[in-house]
Amino acid sequence: MMNKPVADKKSGKRLNGGFPPADVVQDGIALRLRELYSSLENEGIPDNLLHLLEKLDEAERAQGGGASTAEQPEA
Amino acid sequence: MGEIESQQAQFKRELLKTLPSLRAFAISLTGTYDKADDLVQEAVVRAWSRQDSFEIGTNMKAWLFTILRNEFYSQMRKRGREISDAEGTYTAQLSVHPNQIGSLDMKDFMSALNKLAEDQREAIVLVCASGFSYEEAAHICGCAVGTIKSRINRARGRLQELLGINGEGDFGPDPHIAAVLRHSVSA
């Protein structure tokens, strides 16, 4: 359950080298927060979300490519 | 599909890569798994519908986080503040996933995190956990860098108060990680 951020390849490339700015890292709070966040990230992607992506993909293919226009972007 | 990956495939691949972190952010924002998963779904649908406006090669993670955050606040405005549960639901829901958040220490930490004001919570999560710089976090939250910094300071103060710890010298359950982190940052 202890996740070493340094070895955390699963969640993909992190911005900023994966570390908070130097002046906030020296703190038990930040470390616990990272630990919590890593454990949440490592839970993986729920099936319903993967299904949603598949459906979006299929809908797009059925439309003959191009982004769906059903959803209007919000400013 | 030829040798050049289609824009659409690239988009989807980048999206998938970012999802675990996006979901962790959503859980931090909403305080519950159910609401977080709804929120992530909404954000994914919205991002998908706007993929033409995303430039491949630019910061997909910041783009997605911004969409999710906007979605969160627009839902909050619609439904009032019930989205943000105070205490209780968070830890109750999390206990459904016993293998993940094992330690009592983490549960205490989460419930403390959930007591923060949203603006403070998102600032500390974005910078200290999601891996964004102050500048990126400010961009995502639509505020000044100084505002992000002061929100993080207030968040830390409040968390220390809630957890009854004093920041200096308290490195939580694993001093080794603290040492590694300190080393990596100074290296």
C-alpha cells in the first residue's frame, strides 16, 4: 500500500517530475496526501468508465469519424 | 490505420493515461466514489465532444483537470452544496474498498481533507498530489499564483490542526519515503 512516487510508472508520466514544488514537499501533510492520492490512482479505472469510452468510440465510428456534436462546449 | 496514429487514437490514449489521476482528483473534490465516478464520466463525455479543440502534444492532463473542475463547480451551483458532503460519507464509502486504504492513518487523513474548504482542498491536491506546478494549478483554478500559494498554506495549517500534528519534522508513517523525496528534490 505504500507507494513510492519515484517508482510510480503505472499512472503515466507526471508533470513536474511528479513532485510538488520544493518548498511544499518537506512536510508530513504533503507526503500523506501523495500517499493517499497514489493509492487512489492505483485502484485502476472502473469498468463503467472503460465501457463509456468504448461507447463513445463506437458512436464516433458509426458517425463516420469526427467528434460527436451532441454535446455543446461550455465557455 | 496507417503508420501514423490517428489524432483520435492519440487523443484516446492520452485520455486513458490521465484517467487514474483525474479520478483521484475527482474523489478528492467530491469526497465520495459514486459522485467522483459520475463526475469523471461527465468530464470524459465533455472532453470527448471537445476533442477538436484539444491540440495533441499540449498538456492533456491540465486540460482534462480544468474540464472536470468546471463540471464539478457547475454541478455544485446547480444542486447547491449537497455535493460536498461534510464528514462521514467519505470514510463510509471508502471502507467499501478495504484493500486500498488500509491504514487508519489514511482514513483520518481523508476525513480531515474532506473538512477543508473546496478552494483550499483543490489547491493542495493539485500541487502536492496531482503533480502540477503552482502556475498550472492557478491556470486550472482560474486564479493568481499567489492565491494558490496562500490556499495551500491555509490548507496545510488547517490539516495540521485537524490531525494534531506540527508540520516540521513530522513525516508521517514512512520516514524512508520522506527521505527519498527530499533527496530527489534537492538532487
